[in-house]
Amino acid sequence: MANALAAVITSFNNELELQSVPLPELGPGDILIKVDAATLCGTDTHRWQGHFGTPPFIPGHETCGTIVELRSERCDILGKPLKVGDRIISTYPSCGRCYYCTVLHQVSLCPNVKIFGGAHPSSLLGGCAEYHHFPAGGSIVRIPDEVTPPLAASAACALRTVMNGFEKVGAIESHETVAILGGGPLGLYSVAVARDRGAKKVFLIGAPEVRLDVARAWGADDVLNLDRTPALPDRVTWVKDRTDGRGADLVFQCAVTSVLSEAIEMVRPDGRIASIGVGGGPATIGPTQFFKPVRIDAVVMAEPRHFYHAIEFLATRRNRFDFARIISGTYTLDKTTEALRKMATFEEVKPLILPRLAN
Ligand SMILES: [Zn+2]
Ligand SMILES: [Zn+2]
């Protein structure tokens, strides 16, 4: 196993190239995994479309795999030694020396962080490949048997970010209502967590209908089809009609940043907003909105504990929520372009890339 097959973005919006990449030389604390499952995130689509990043790179930053090699002793996030054969996910490796790593203990803000899914193929830091390098400096979460590889992979971006958002907004009281904007993985996972945290009512606005079905199945009290409700005032009225005219106590913006203004319209005065979705152009806040006191938490990435929270949520709530419904299509490595295209056109919710070629 001197090489790994990888799907590589060599130019924006074009077919990915299958390349044979030499396995990296492991240093102290480095881990090599055999990829079991890689799921794609909206950010992969944005990178493929050229919104950020510099080709060539291997996409995929939601990756679960089995350890095939590790150098020197490494422990998981709970301090238990890791060994070959363990199934794991990893946070992005941070430097451990900067202000954010040492003083604030917010390693996700480390300016020296090594991101997955956007690095040169030679570093093997992307999920759309047979093998993945998890360098020293990342925190490792071991995957319990009851969590499948695709769902564990989805915890490595989508669900851990949602967990970070719920931590930021604080406890949800039993009388509080939650409105969720966006029916993608962030929005759907937010439905499950809001339900689990004891919200009185959970509402979701999104599209298409197939995603709304998942929201209903996971406990949303009511859903609104965005495609059939193009006028913003109608959507605001829909939320207010369900919250005694006040607006929701909490709004989770799980769509795109430009929807933030809509979130402010839908939250009650002095309510809380978690803004998780990115992209979609600038967020415009109207002058009258400045007279409405609201708390907005911008949620970007997550700390190592949120990865652990996400995996534990999948394990302990597996009988309450049919999480497998979030994984939409399954593709082999050579079909990664098709998966990205279908993400871009919203035909996919959370596609799974398997580390092998089509027969
Ligand atoms: Zn992501
Ligand atoms: Zn740092």
C-alpha cells in the first residue's frame, strides 16, 4: 500500500481527476487511516465551484476510517490509547502554541490549523481517497460500534457544528420555541437536537419536500416548503402565527449567511439566533432591525468536545431518530464529480463517497 487512489479537484467546476498519491511519511503522533466513509458537505461544493481554495486538492472533510498505522503512542479524546483497527474521526490538527490554542482553548480558531478537504493531494488530507492522513495535533474520537461509518463521518462537520451552535445559545427551556431555517444536514440535525433538548415546539422552513419529510420524521411540529412560500413576509407570518405573534425564542440559521436578516425578523425581541450556514452573499441588516435587541452567535466549525458530543448523540439517540435518512446517495470515488454536481443542485442532502471504484 505505497499509494492511495484519490479524487482530486484540479480545476474549478470540472470533472475530478483520479490520481494515485504516495502515502505520506508518518512522523511522531501521526495516524494513517483506511477511509471507511466520506460524506460531502456544502463547503466541498463551494470549494469545487471556486468560492475558495486553490487546486489541486482532495475534497472531503467529513471522514471516518480505520487506523492502519500510527507512529508513537496516541490517545483518543478520553485519554485511551489508540491502536491499529480502531475506527475514528479527527479534528483538524492545530498548533498547540498560539493564543487560541493555549490561552483561549479554542483550537478551532488556531491560525495554523491544517484543514481537511482543501490541501494539496500529497498531504492526503481529504476524505475522497482510499487513505487519509490524520496528523498529530488533532483530537481523535473513537467511534462506538452502534454508529455507522457514514453517520460518524457526518458528525465530523455537520453535526459537530450543530452541537457547537446549541452550546452557544445555551439551555433551551421547556416553554421555548425553535425555528430552523434550512433543510440541509445542518437544519435537519438541528431539528433532532432541539427536540432532544426539550424545546416546546420545533419548526423548519426549507425545501425540497423530501428533506421536509425527514424533518417531520425527526419531530418537527410543523414545516414550511420554501419553494411554495417565496415571499418573506409570508414566512415571517407563518412563524409568528405559531409563536403567539411574538416570533420564535430561538432561530437557527442553517441555510446561508444572507438569510440572517430573515432570522432577525422571525426571532422574538431579545431572542437568540445561531447563524451556522455560510455563503449566499452578504447579509443585509435593515435600519429598523437595529431597534430589535437580539443575540446573534456566529457558529464556525467546532471544538474537539463537540465532535465527541456529536458521536455520543448519534450513539445514544439512535433509537429515537432514524439518522440514516440523512445520507442520500452513495457514490464510488470515480463518481465524486456527480455527487458534487447533485449537491450544487440540491438533489442530494448528504452524499456518501465510498473509497473504491465502480465495478
Ligand atoms: Zn463542512
Ligand atoms: Zn494554534
